[in-house]
Amino acid sequence: MTLAVFAASSEIALAAAIAADGKQAAPPAVHLMPLGVWKGKDGRGPYRNDKANAARVVAETKAAAAARPLPIDYDHAMDLALGARVGAPAPAAGWIVDVELREDGIWGTVEWTDSGGRAVASREYRFISPVFDHDSDGTVRRISHAGLTNNPNFTTLVAVASAASGSEADPKTEKDKPTMELLQQLVALLGLAAGATPADVVAAVKAMIDKDASATAATKTAAASLGLGTDAELAAVLTAAIAKADKNKSATGDTATAIASLNATVADLNKQLVELKAGKAGETAQTAVASAMAAGKVAPAAKDWALDYATKDPQGFATYVAKMPAVLTPGTDTPAVASATGADGLTAAEREVADGMGISHADFVKAKKTA
């Protein structure tokens, strides 16, 4: 990676405001790096800085500036032998405290020293020269600092300085004055902070338009619900809404009474719904048990147990019936399979049924005798 020192052809950025004594002030930002591919007047380069690369440069430079502001010196005293080798003074004219990517390249926010600000405002220095790291193919990596100079080498940066006073005003700056004045007026009208950018103004205006569109849509919806035309004015919609509220109030009487009556109605409906569900569950259980008995899978003696089971757990009962073998020949009281009766008076099939229903063998024998 190589360090490049270049005197930029950009005159120092025009002061955004005129000082109280009528003199031009030093600008709050300077154009440090163009976009694209370019060479210096002395033939060095080409240097490369497309938009994607510039975003990376800004990120790295911002991080460096956040850790320690980047200096702007005079005539690259920091890099030349006078300052770097001999140790002579290399005072700062200003400090780059932040950088941003704009449409025309990378700009730096500058906090000028008193002497640096005077040197720029008085036009003792009119150009800025960035010092940056780059790869062997010329791709820019990071801006490390800059210097004020009157011997620029770059020719692609925006010339934005104008004379502090007198007849040497920059035609470009004079042309841009109405735009700057309009921007300042918009910033004031929109209540934005001083120094707001054109992008900030556009965002604020868009927000106002979106808010107005939302309010208009809500007004149209309310107008339609009140039986008014969709082009009804907001005042008419509000008047109609108030009249409807008054009418509803007089029709329903005391609000608390109306709410209590409504709650009672809802409670009654819920009760009916519960009863309806219970009746439906009972009907379903009756059907399931009758089907199981017809299939010989539930003995008549176990009918009440089966109904209770099918009502409380329809799915469980269905699973039980599906797995249970027939203990009676369907439609009869005859065991489906003749089996020897054990000492407890039950066949093997009857004992299986009793076990499946969770009934003791003794209770099943009693139920069988009374069936």
C-alpha cells in the first residue's frame, strides 16, 4: 500500500454563511476525493475510487477521524523534509472530524483553527490537497490527512471557493447563491436544525406529504361511513360524527345501563352455547356407545360407564372401541367366542373387557348378573 500526497484543484469549500462583519467565513466542509479514475497533473496515477470503493474509504476514514481528528496542515509540512525530518513546526490549519460520501465524491467536515480559518477566508490559501493510502493498482484505501496549498495537482475536484469580497467572485458561486438562499428558507419553514442538507429537506417534505395523504384517506373513510360524499370537507365530517354520537346517546339512554344490558345478553348467549355444546356432546356419545354395543364391543352392563367415557373423552373412547375385540356376537347377548369360565365366573374375553374398562372382575360379575 502506498501513501499519495496530492494538491487538489478544488478551491476551499465556500462558506455556507457570511460572518457578522460581512466577511466570508471558512467553509464547514471540503471536497477531499473525487469519484472515478483520475491522474494528477504531474502524471502520478491513475487512481481509482468508484462509488462502492468510496463507501469503504469513508467507513475507514470515519473510524480514524472518530478515534483522532485528521489534521489539515500548511503546504504538507507534516510530510516534507522540513517538518518530518528536521522536526520543524507543522501547525494545523484545521481538523477533519468526519467524512461523508456525496454524489461528487468524499467530503470532510472541518473544524478550522483561528489561523487556518483566517488563511482560507482571506484567500491566502485556496486549494486543499488530500493525503491518502492506495494499493499498487491505484485503488484508494483511506484518507489520512490533508494540506492547504496554492499549487494544486488534482484537476477533478469541484472548485467552490469565491473571493471574500470585491470583484473576483466565482461565477459558479454567484449562480448557486439563490439555491442556497432557498435551501435556508426551506430549512427555517420546516423547522429543521441549522445546517440541514437538501436530503433532509426532501425527507421532511415527503413526510408532510405522506402525513397529509394518510389524513385525507382517513377523512374519506369516515365520510363514507357517515353517508357523506368522499369529497366532504373535514369540518363537515366532524360535524356529522358529533351529531351521530349525540343521536346514539339519546337512543340508548344511560351508557352504563346499556353496557350492563349488553353484558347480560352476552352472558346468556354464552350459557346457551355451553348447553348446546353439552347436548351435542351427549348426542354424539349416545351414538358412539350404541354403535359400540351393536358391534358387540360394549356389554349392556357397561353402558353407563361407556356413556360417561364417550362424553368426557370422545377420542379416547373411539380409540378404546377400535382396539377392543368383540365380546358379544353383534345384536345378541351371546359371547363372541366361547371360552371356559374361570373361578371368578368370567370368560377370558369378559375379563379383558373388565380390565379395559377399569372395572374389577367382582363388579363386572355383579353387573353381568343384573343385566
